[in-house]
Amino acid sequence: MNKSVFYKWLKIIKKLDDMTCNAQISNCLIIEESYGDLDDSYARDKCESIFPKLSYTEKEDDENIKVKNLFNSLKLYEEFKENKLVQEIKDMPDVDPDKYDGSYELVRETVESFSRTPIDVIDVSDLDVLYFMTVGTWKVKAKYKIQKIQNSHLPIEEKKRLTKIFNLVMERARKHEYENIVGEWSVGMFSIGFYTFTSKSDEDSARRFISLCIKIHKSDDENEILHMAEETFKTSIKGMQAMEASVILHCLKPYIFPIINTDTIEDYVLFEEKGVIFTDPKELTNYVENTRKIKKFRDKECLFRNYKVLDMKLLSIERMKIDKSKYSEIVPNRDVVNEEDLEISDCSKSTYSKEDFLNEIFMEEGQYDVIYNLLRHKKNIILKGPSGVGKTFIARKFVYSIMEQRDDARVKMIQFHEEYSYEDFVIGYRPGKDGFRLKYGIFYRFCKQAESDPRRPYYFIIDEIDRGNLSKIFGEVIMLVEADKRGEEYAISLPYIENLFYIPRNVYIIGTMTARKGNSRVFDCSLRRRFAFIEIEPAFNNLNFKRYMENKNEDLADSIIEKFIKLNEDIENDPSLGGDFRIGHSYFCTPKHTLSKEKYRNIIQYEILPQIAEYWTNEPYRIKKWIKELIE
């Protein structure tokens, strides 16, 4: 049995967690001890001779549960070997690019316009024009794309020509003439991780990539085209990875260039038995090498030629849901792990960059860089600040920006409270149906997950970290939290189990705590030195927040900001309160795109004033002053 490929299939396609994957492998190895190599058995009779020997009843005794687990594991192995998804891919019909979506025509015509433009006037803004032609109008509006054309370095006549073509494509889309349109009309097939190459690329890179596109556009020789791309990508294109390059090149030559989609990149494990084993697919330097691998499989075994067909099928696989209950009772050791320990994570992903973070979070780039460097070197940080500054929201979004994707499979968020214990966090006996059972805690399981994937970072977020008794919750594990005490060489013994435990080097811990006088006492010196503390301030002085408020209500924006800056100054200057008690800006970060006067009054009356009343219970005149100031 090919354990490695089977494990990847369980993990990526079936979306099982590490513990459950290992349980499946373990059960299949037990079957092999009695009946021989499963690969041989499948080749012989698709394991039909083994299934009858694994019969069981529904009786809840140890022997029946064990046989049932083995049977279910063998069914999973059978599904893995059948690989019906690959057969479905092979049989999928082709798609005519220009009938499917207007972005194919738009990219071709944009490159044609650039071929009529002196290369020495092209810069990064022109790369934006080309890229946004691939992006769906649900993400980047048509008006914004027209604006990009007008601001480009194309000659006037080319701007007019391209704008005319663009409007014709939009008109066809409004008439639902493209196959890609379901429901509301749109043009473009891809989402977006950023809104401009300006901060990512440079003039030389933009010119080299656009020059490559012009050469590819003029050629019909597939081998020549792949060779040109390979030579160009030997020198990196600044700010561009395989994903960004692939969507442009695919729209330019859909039968030659496959799409590298961060949402589906792991699903290529399906093809490993066919010899399609990608080399670091996110890296642009490997894109042509990986293209040749998938081309060999497509040309030999598939009906389709347009690589968008493959992308569509992989996206549909990513959306597939797994019935957790079917596998929840398959465990390696009933004395150690309960069914409740088996988690199937939601691995839905989409790109998310530093630029996305700074556009969404009201934080200066300098502070972002400070937090990034502290987390990178210290491995443990705490975001500290007044209530309402968005610490928890910032923590998760910050992690996404580092990973450059929303990958919740590598992020775990919990919240500490007064009753949170070592047994919840690390390991211990917990009550179950049949008395007390030994259970691995959430942090233990998370570390084991990270241990099995050492090349990628994992982030453990502890909300309200100061509400728990940290010495009690971490126990002896607290010594392993330090950045220089990570790794197997620092492994320690834990109660109840023989195996040693360590925190992998790729685990990062982010805590959040609401600043309050006296709460720093929960961190004694030994705990405090293991974390870096970062103050998150109210964002009323932030320019992005000002623009955000102006978009919600231009008439109210300046007034609100001015009032809350004054209120926070008053709170900070009060000796009985101080800066920890300031009001955060997130009260105004509502889902609605507008902020009416009525909504503003409700926020003040039902959310802000009760807090102020608590601050100054013995100063009614002060409360009245701020009621008048904030509402009028």
C-alpha cells in the first residue's frame, strides 16, 4: 500500500484531520498483516475477497467496533484506488474559451494593444490593466477596469479601440451570451488577492512580462511558447507568483497554460499515481515544468484541451462536503482518543495579502511590519488594547496575510476563561459515556497537526488570554513556549502517556487581551518574558478609518472622529481611568455600507453611554456633558 499517497488523499480530498488520517492508515496496515499488500489485493479482485472476512454486527462491544473500523477503513482505501474523480476529469467535455467567458477576448485584445505600444513607456500600471481583465466583475467593477485602461500608457487610438471592445464584451455578458454566467451577469473568471501591482512589482518586471505576452500572442507553436515562458521565468518577475502569471497566460493561450489556483492547488494529489507530481507549484520558476507534467497527462488521457475544464472540476471537488459521522468512530486507540477528538477542518481557501490587510484593517504599515518581525522572531505575541479596537479580528486577518491565503486548516482560535484547564488545553481525563477517558487537549492536537506539516507555519490564537490561569492551563508546557525551546530536542514527558511532547518550530502563538488596570498581574515574570506585547490603539486618527467613515456618511464622519478623539483624551487624562479605558473604533465598523443619524444615536445611546456611565458613576455632571456632546 502506498501510505504516502493514501495519506495525502485522505487529508486533502476527504479533508480528514491528521489523527483520523493516521487511524485509517493504521487500520489498513492491520488488514495487510492478515491479508497481504492491499495494492496487490485491489489489482487482483478490488479487495472483494477481504470484505466478507470483516463482517460485523451493530452490537456495541470492543470486537465489533474494531472490525467495523477496519471495514470502514478498507472502504475508504477502495474509494481511493477507484479514483473516480480522476476518471470524471478524464471524461469531461471540452469548453470553447470565447463562448465560455469574455475575459479570453479581453486579454488577447489587451496584449494586442500593448504590441502596438513602445515597450519603453510601459510600467507597472499597465500590468494592472492586463491582470484585471482576468478578474471577475463581481470583484472589480467594469467602471474601474475602464478607468485602468484610460490611465494606462496605451496610445490614444488603442485606448479607444480597447474600450470599445471592452464595452461590446460587457454588452454580450448583459445578454447572458457567455456560458460562464449563472444568475447575475459577469465577465472574468478569477478572484483577486490585491488591487494593484504598484507596491509589489517594478518597471523592469512589468515590461519583461508584457513583452513575453506579446511574443506568446504572436506564436502558435506550443513548444516555442513554453520555451519562451521558461526562459523568462528563470529570472523572477517581481511581485508575481505562478497564480497571477497563470491566469493571464491561460486567458491568452487556454490550451497551453493551466491555471494555478490557490484554492485547488492541493487537489493535484489526485494525479500523483498518474505521475503528475508538482514541484512547489506556487513558485513562478516552476510553472512551466509543472505545466509540462499536467500537459502529458491531459494529452494522453483526457478529452478536454482547455485547462479551464480542469480548474472547474477541481473547484467543484473543493466544495464537496464530507459526512463526518461516517468516519468519526474510526480511532487508533479507544483508551486514549474519544470520537469527540476527531475534527474535520474546513479547508476553504482564498488569497489574502498584506495589501488586503492594510486595506481592511486601520493600521499603519510600519506597525504591521513591527508585529510581523516580533512574531517571526519571538514566536509568541499578545495584542493588547482597549475594548473595541478589533484585536481578535486583527489577529486572524494578520495570520491570513502572512500565509497569503485564508487557510483555516492551519489556524486555531480558542478563548480562555476562568474554568479553562490543563485537561482542556494539553491532556487529561475527562468524563465520558462510560466514565472518565484520557483525552488529548486542543493545543496538544494542534501541535501534532503542525508537526506533520513542518514546512508551513501554524497559528494558535488565544482570545482573552488574560482571563485564564496561565500557569495552571499551560503546566509544564510553558517552558516549551519560548522561541529557543522549540523542536524535538526539547521534548518533555507529560502525565498519563509515554510519548514525549514538544512544540514544533512552525507553531506561532498569538494572544489577545483587553487592557485593564491590574490585569497584567496574570503574567508573572517567567510568563511575561516569553511573549512580546503590542499595543493596539483606537483608530480615530487613522486616515483609512477617516475614509471609511466618509464612505458611510460624509456629513457625520469628521464630527464623530473629532468627538471621540476628545472623549478618549478625557478618559486617558482621568487618573482613575487612563488610556486602557478608551473607546475603540469598532463600534462604527458595521456591516452596512451607510451610517444614518438614527443608527449613530443608537450606537451612542445603547453601547457607548452605558460604558461611560460605568466610568463616572460618581460624576453625573460629566456623564451629562458627554451625552450632550455625543448626541447633539
